[in-house]
Amino acid sequence: MSKSLFLPLFASALLLSVCPLAAGADSLPGVESFFKNADLQSALLSPHGRYVATVNVMADGRQVLGVRDTANLNKLTIAATTKSDRIESLQWVNENRLSFTQKNAEMEAQGAWREYAVDRDGKNFTELINGNRRYHQEFTGSLIKSRVLTGYYRFAATLQDGSDDIVVIKYVFRDADRSFLTSRLYRLNTRTRALSDLLEGPQPSNVRSWLLDFEGRPRLAVSEVNGRCSYSYRAPEMAGWHEIGSFDCYRRPFIPAFFDSNGALYARAFYHGTEALFSLDLKTMKLAAEPLVNVDGFDVRASVEQDGASKKILGMHIQSDAESTVWFDPHWKDLQKKIDALLPATVNTLRCGPYCQSAPAILVTARSDRQPPQYLVYSVASGALQPLGQAYPAIRPAQMGLRDFYHYRARDGRQIPVYVTTPPGKLGSLLPTVVLVHGGPNQRGASWEWEREAQFLASRGYLVIEPEYRGSMGFGPAHFQAGWQQWGRAMQDDLADAAQWAAQKGWADPKRIAIMGGGYGGYATLMGLIRNPAIFRCGVEWAGVSDIETMFSVVESDFAPDSLQQYSLKTLIGDPLANAAQFRASSPLLNAAKLTQPLLMAYGRLDRRVPPASAANLRKAVSATNAQLEWIAYDDEAADWQNESNRIDFWRHVEAFLDKNLKTIN
């Protein structure tokens, strides 16, 4: 396990031998086939693998939480149903009880969630967190014993002790300006709602996040003050905490990742240009000489499969250009080979509970660039695979485009990762093209697996270019830092360079290139049309930032009250005083007169990143000089189209807009 692993890149060619490209389309799948709520939203094995829980969506819109016996999938029990708020995540509390998290657009805007618990047979349904932050925070500490918690609490972790308890985290805000102060962990009984401190005695202050060990004990706290991150550690046998490091948050020599079932800490650290995963000796505070896992060209973000009984790390799910699994255990390597032989046309992810070695069943997620997720249960005893269902059964792989991963050279020489999705059966001709810009911006944008936005556009005949422009994460610290304070500048150049690269490759029709995105991608769409009108013929943006300065100053913004976020914004975006001229030059609002191309804009009235007043000001400024503006506003949305009907409506508008302004233009 001390050996570094260099993993090969995936490519669409992996599947060409078993998934021949075929037009095979009698009729294209409708917009709703891509953008409705998934038929099978999630599946999760119980801790010992005897049951599998699923969240399905019925034809009438109801979500159904069902539980099946893995020895006989025909044995189905309906544990809960809901038609209002979406089930966001699902957890097994123990082998008999589950909890699940729900939210809607209003809660999304508040940053709050609901939490419920129920036995697998549907009994003892209990509301735990009501998701409402409008209630006064008067019930704190010993005052809360068995009440439904407010939206200032959130599910944090399960406990592997067989109890009916879970761990919840409470976020504490300053009364004066609602800025974040700290967080605190509690143990919550999912039957009685009894709440107790998970930790006794003094605790670190200004805690942004916690790291728990395999048994759910808090072992490491990450505090943040004025851009400095401090790590405080507490061993199981210790009563107090001691600091083990304090660094600039964006220049940390290591970032704690997880504790294994033996209590060993693993951390991400710089290695040959990217972040690799190392074991960290808590006595000497030294990283191992060689990484446990290293992926050439990519930062390691690992999801661990480990067994609580044998205290072994069995393997890790990681991501290069696509998701894959590294197995350290020979038995699991063999299982992967067996299942891959049964499902040769897909990349197959094997998951089990915290007691993998003794589990009678394994959950398999099978997918590819053209195949949405399918879920199956593998019987360890019989070697049989039984299907649970598909996320989007109306999608036919033959009607989807091939996705591939490339790099292109930006104008300053930086290599920019990029995903390209080609319309099915359209190779060898100049294509109308969409540069699809991911949000964030400081996050990983795409992966090789099926992606509904890109595949919807490809199914309509568009070449889709998804640049991982500088400032994106997952490709090494240098690529991330190259995007600092580059909103509307070099980050924007990367998008224009992507479009020109695709045209130079002979793929994109240079006269028919659009730019599109949401959040930061919406901002980049506006700036792309402003700065590069000769490259981008039209644009589609939703929830795009209208003016950089307002992120710091408008009190309704979800950034403005938080001093910690203010520090991050100054590092990542710039200082509104020192960089005032740059902010003005990179403001869509102040440059709205230059937005003359066809433009579709959409906003939600619950959005706090771009409050309604800011969106309205931008609309007024653009419409003053642009007769080709199309505007959509959803009263019951924040920024990411939580409501299925709105999501489908929006993409129908997108389809019509691109048909009119891009597809048939000569």
C-alpha cells in the first residue's frame, strides 16, 4: 500500500469495441428525458449488506424510499413517500433504520435542509430537522433535549456503534450581521430526538469543518480566521485538543482527508505537480516518503472502501479524466474483474457498506459516457447480477455522443484540460458548437461519464466543448492558482482559446459558436459576448453574476456578511478597492451596451448570489441596447433549477433559442 499508483487515462475508445457508434435514432429523446428527476435517484447498501435502499420517482412525481432484501430483490418494503421536497441524500443509521435529507429551492437559498428518520419497514417515522432558519436560535446547548431542530443543524455522519444515533452539526452565526462564527457537533437519537454533546470540555473555536474517525468520533477540527487555517487534533484517549498546524488556507502543505478504521490519518499533499494521498504520522507530523495513491496530472480525491472488522482499506474510488477504482485487496481485484466481464460496455463501480468483507451483496453502478447510471446488486454467493433500475431509462446510448478528454494550449502556453462531446454520427463535418462553461469557478467542472447538459446539446447536433479553464480545481495547485484574480481576464481568454482550438481542429464551425453556462459560467457567458463578439455568435446564461463588486457590497448577497468569505474572495477574485478598475472592466453590468448578440438570460427570484435587484438592473441595462434579449424569471427558484417543471421549461427555451440563433445560421 505504500507504492504510488499511476493510472492510465480513460478515453471513449475504451467502449468502441462494445458500443459501436450508431445513429439508430427513430426519434430524439425529449427534453424531459434528460431533465426530469431521475427515475432511480440513489441506491445504498445497509452496513452489513443485507438490504439495499433506493429512492425512486413515480410517474405522479412522488418520491418513494424503498428497501429490498439483497437475497431476494422482489421483497420490497416502502419505507416512506414524499411529493414535495426532493430527497437529497440517504443514510443507513444501522441495519434497521435510515435517515434521509430533503430540501427545496427556498431551503437551498437559506443553506438549510430537512432531516427525517424511519425504520426500514416504514415504522417509527421521525422528523429530526425542520429546515427552517427563520426560527430564533434560542434552543441551544442543554435547552434542547427532544425537540425538532431548526435549519441551523444539518446531518453530519453516521455512527458505527449499532445505536439509533447520528451525528449532526450546528452552525453558529453572529447575530449582528449573520456572519459565520463556528460549528459544533451533537449526537442525535433518531427515535427520541434526544440531543447531547458529542464532545465534552473545551473545543476549538472558529471551526469550519470536522473530521471524524471510522466510529464517528471527532478527531480533527479545521478552524479558519482571516484566511488562516488551523488544524486541531484530539486522540481517542485524550481529553483535550492540541494544534498540529496553522497555515494560509490556500497554501497548506497538507490537507487532512480521512481516518481509516485503525485511526490512521491520510492527507492530500503536493507531489510532482498535483496533490497525492499520503499517510500522515500524527506523532512526528511527517508525511510518508511515498504516496499511497498518485494519479499523474490529476489531484487525488478519494472515496474509501474499508472493512471495519478486519481494519483494512480495501480500495479507493478516484478520478482522473474519468472515475475508476484502485483495489489493494486481491479478493476485490478479482471481484472487479468478474463484474467487468459481466458488464463489458460500462465502467463499473463496486460499493459495499462499512463491513465489506462479510457482506453478502455488492452494489454496482454501471455507466459510460453515453450510458446514464444503472444500478445492480451482485450476489457474492451465486455470482449473479440483478438489476435495480436506471436513472434515465428513456436515454438510448446509440443516440448519445462520444465524450473524450484532451488538452489545448492557451495563448500564454498553459495546457488547459477540456472535454469534448461529439454529436452521434456527425464526425467529419464543421458543427455548430457550444462552449459550455462550468460554475464555481473554483471546482472540478466535468468528468467523462454521461452528463445530461452536454449530451442533450449533442443529441440536438451541437459539438460541446467543456474547458477546465485556469482556476478550476483537480488539476494541480498551479492550475488553480493561475486563475486567481482572473475573472474576465485570463480565465476568459481560456474560453475563447477553446473555441478557436476546436475550429482549428476542423470540428467547430467558426461562424456558429455559442457560449453558455450557469453561475460563474453565466458570468463568463456575458463577458465572452462582451470581449469576443467575433468568436461567440450568441449566448445562454443562467444565474450569472451581474457585477463583481456587488458580491462584496450588496447586503442581500450570501457572500457579503461573511468576513471569512470576504478574505477568500479577495484572494480568488480581487480587492474591490485595490482592483476597482479591473472590476469595472470585468463587469457585465457596466459593459452591458456591448452585449448586442442574441442572448437568453434566466434567473431565480430566490437567488442570494445574484439577488433579484441585481438581476433586474442587468436586464434593464442589456435590454436598452439589445433587441435580441430573451428573459426568463422563476419565482420559486434559487440558482440551479431545483423544480423539475422549471428545469424542463428552461431547457426547452434553450433548445428553441439555439435552433433560431445558431444551428441554421450560415
